[in-house]
Amino acid sequence: MRSTLQVIKDRRSTRKFKSEQIKEEELQAIIEAGIYAPSGHNKQSWNFTVIQNKELIEELNIEAKSVAKNSLDEFMRKMGNNDKFNCFYEAPTVILVSGESKESLSLIDCSAATENMLIAAESLEIGSCWAEFIGVLFDSEKGEEYKRKLNIPQGYTPYHAAVFGYKDVKTTNAPKRKENSVQYIR
Ligand SMILES: Cc1cc2nc3c(=O)[nH]c(=O)nc-3n(C[C@H](O)[C@H](O)[C@H](O)COP(=O)(O)O)c2cc1C
């Protein structure tokens, strides 16, 4: 069994998945890791939306790309216009992490929960990728419509998304770490 440190170092963003769905107990273990994240004032101000419906995942991809085509951001426009790009990489499971809008630390809570899920997935040898691209849809004029369609609870804002599935790629080395990012005061 790999140590936690090793799992953290082994995790890579996976962008090619097998179509087979992950097992229910694996999904539950990943969600459990999310809800066991630390949270500001222990508010646990998150909410998880698990999407395993292929048609809905594809609809979200198409809608997000269509919004991105008109983005002010050049990179987003490029991805929106790229026919080969799928913002969920055809992963069989997408998890949206929404935060309680009135809680000042909920965005950070949701980030901690999302990272926990990515690490948990790697510990189970499941591939994952943080998939923030979908945010363009929630920030658009169609955002409210999709929040309703996805049953995001009232008072919650979808902050993050991550995708999960069995890896269909060989593991790559971690990108080189930036130097001089640590100062010690002893
Ligand atoms: C806040 C955040 C948003 C990200 N959004 C995306 C995304 O929309 N699409 C994507 O393919 N990767 C996304 N990533 C993954 C990063 O590109 C990836 O973590 C980075 O390139 C380092 O590679 P690694 O995860 O393999 O270590 C995101 C990562 C973070 C932390």
C-alpha cells in the first residue's frame, strides 16, 4: 500500500478515461474524502452534485464550450472553438462542488474538499482532473437555468468541478516544481 505522501506525489491530472463507470463503493469513498476535508469554523459549507448521466455530461460540455466561444479570454475562446476539446474529457463521473454563498470561507472549503477527492481517487488508482472550465457556464446568463436543472440547492454557488474514471493513459511524471517557493524562518 502506498503512503499518503506517495499518493499525493503520484496524482496527475488524467485527461483520457475508460468508458467503464467507477464502482459505487469507490465513488462513496471519494465523496467521503471530500466531506472529511477541513472547513472554516467547521461550517462544512459544501454540497456535492454527482453526475453520471452521459447525455447530461455531454450537454454541459457543449453548453460550456458554446459560452466560451464568446469569452473575453483568448484561451477560453480557443478551447470553445476546439472541436476535439471536451471539458470533462469524456470521464464517466463528474462531481460539482458548490459552496454556501453566504459563508465567507465556502470557496476555500470547497477547494479543500475537491483536492481531498482527487487524492482519494489516486489512492484507489482512479484517474481524476480538476475541471474548472465548466465555471464559464455557471457564470453566464444560462447559469441559473443550469443550477436549477442540476438541483444545486438554493443559496449555493457551484465553485468547482472534478472528473473521475479509470485511467486510459500511462502515468506521467509530475511537472517540474518551481524553485524558491519556500522560505524558512527558524
Ligand atoms: C483551480 C484549478 C483549476 C483547473 N482547471 C482545469 C481545467 O479546467 N481543465 C483541465 O484540464 N485541468 C485543470 N486543472 C488541472 C491543472 O491543469 C493541473 O493540475 C496542472 O497542470 C498540474 O498538473 P497535474 O495535476 O498533473 O500535477 C485545474 C487545476 C486547478 C488547481
